[in-house]
Amino acid sequence: MNEAAADGSAHKAGSMESRASWKAAWTTLAILSISFGSPLLIVVGMKPMQEALGTERSVLALAGALVWIGTGAGGVLMGWLADRIGVRATVAISASMMAAGLALSSLGPIWALYVGQGLMVGLLGNGGIYAPLLVYVSRWFGRRRGTAIALISSGQYVAGVVWPALFERGIAELGWQPVMRAYAVIVLVTILPATLTLKPAPTAAPPPHGRSVAKRANRVAGLHPNVVQALICLAGFCCCIPMAIPSAHLVAFCSGIGINPTHSAVMLSVMLASAFVARQAWGALADRIGGLRTVMVGSAFQALAIASFLLTQDEVGLFVIAAAFGLGFSGIIPAYSVAIRDLFPAAEASWRIPLVLFTAMGGMAFGSWLAGVLYDHVGYYAPAFGLGVVFNVANLVIVGFLILRLTGSRRSALWPAVAP
């Protein structure tokens, strides 16, 4: 293996893509475009829900945070389950749990909101949909794995384009509780039929005999594989804290500074629409330069954008910054998954990828909750944006260290990127 490509920056030799591969990817995109609409209900409805429930914003921010924690933790648990009962059954179970969680959340009490969002929408819902489907699709692709992972991960942004404006109108006309119940029905009638098209993924070929020496050496970038895994997880946690602040609070932030609520919801859609468009380019970049380098570039873009939220409260300016933020952060999470597949064997993807997603979702949860707490204490969002910049810089330091270990010191990965 060429050591310069140890971080996956070289093209992956060979290809296993087929028409069935792309069918699996597009079906997964459709499913995630529905499932990722669920967390947006609290994002769009935060201010009216706060007024209706008579509670603090941090209480609702915690409910949104629990969705992300549950999604991450559920990815590890449900990834294990998917390996045993199949991804089709796992996604069907999780869609049913998500619908039940939305129905429970709509009852009104705070405990029902926490249980419904954290346990049922997050842990047993999106946790059993996102990570298992990401691993599932990664096993259908070789040379264009980065592009495929970017495509399916764009489901979050398709949801962000389609649903916020509809949620805002529905909540204004009907209230947040009927909208939650209606969306529970949408989840059931769309995702359950889609699972019937999910066929078993191809089985990865065993590694060549010549890799037994590398296996005995048990090193990645000169470090123990689990040390590298831990550093990637820590980097994911740090980058997702700033990622969560606009994602969870943009509508509330804009409404709080006098921007029309409908315009605020449109701004969220603009941010996620730009993320969807850019994510395809980030996926192609990951296929060319590798997962870790793509994380580094995307994180640098995100740092600049999150800092820009401190510079203006002008509506036009915020639309531009929101679009730029979407362009920056959109490639980061899929690139972590590509990096795991670049550095580790395919057989370990079912637990290594969900573990990275768990810590990343933990960062999303912490960032969402922390921004709400800081707002409750000071009454504005500038401290949250400033702290987001600090965590973003920490992410750049960690990822930069790993890239230097992989390329600057001419060290090779345990499993080259050519593994299907």
C-alpha cells in the first residue's frame, strides 16, 4: 500500500457498485428524509411550545438534546440488532417506535416529552434507522463509498428543506400537538412500506493473506486502533457542539431578535438546502482525499461560519451566514464514517461507525442543551456561538494530529482504503 494514501486519500481500487447499490442508497435517502423530520418539530416549535407549556427554553432544548443522545446510543444498540435480525426488521421496528414517541410527546407533560423524544424518537427510533442504514449502504459501495454516504446522509437536509415551513404553518394554525400526531402517521405510512425494498447487503470479501502481518502489528497511524477510534470520537463530539447551536436554535434566535417566524423557518430551510447541495461535493471530495482530510476542511469552514453569527443580526446577513454554515458543516459527519471505513476492516463497521455517531450525537445534544442554558442565563445567544468556536478549534487540533500521524510521519493504516 502507498503510505501517502494511508488516510484514504487515494482512490479505492476496484468497485462493487451496481444498480442495486444505488437503489439501496436512494431508498435509504427517502427513509431518512422522513425520519429526520421528527427532531425538527421541537426546533421549529420551540418558542410556541415554551409559551404553551409555560417552561424555560432550556427544558425544551433538553428534550431536543435527548433525541440526539438517544439517536447516538441507539445506533450502537440497534446496529448490533440489525446484524442479527436484519436491517429491514430493525428499521420497521424503529419507525413504529418513532411514531409512538411522537404520539406520547404530544400529550403535553414534560415527562412525556422527554420519554417520547429521548427514548422512543431517539434511542429506539432514529437510533435504529440512521446508523444501521448508514452501515448497510456502506457495504454496497467500494470506490464511490464517500459519495454514497454523503447522498444518504443528505436525508437530514432534505427533511430540513421540506418540513420546517410546513411545521411552522401547521403549528400556527393547529397547534404543536396535532402536528406531532399527524407526523407520527406520516412516519408509519411512508417508512414501513419502504423497508420492504431493502435487500441484504453484499458480504465483504475477507482481507488478503498478506494483511495478517498488519493485523498482528495491530496499529493504526502508529497507535492502538482503539486509541485512534477514541480520538475520532472525541473530534466528533467537539465538532458537533458548534454544529448543534444553529441547527437547534436558529429559528428561536431569529425570532428573538425580531425576525418574522416564517422567515426564521425559511432561513433554517435555506441552511439545510445549502447543506444538501454541498454534501454531494463533500462526498466526492472524500472519495478523492480521504475521510479525515475532508473532516479537516469541512470543520475549518464550519469554524468560520459559526464565528460569523457573532458579527450581525441583519436578516439578509443572517440568511447569507446560514447558507454558508450549511455549506461548511454538511460534509463532516459522513466523512467520519468514510474515515472509519478507510482505517478499519468492514467487519468492524457495525460497531465502530455507530460509536462515532453516538459521540457526535452526544456533541449535538450537549451543544443544543448548552445553548439553551446560556440563553436562559444571559438572554441572548452570543456566548453560545463564541463557545462553539472554541470547541470547533479543539476539533481541528485533534483531526490535524491524526492526519499528521497518518501522513506526516509516513505511517500506514491497519486496513488500507482498498478494502471493499
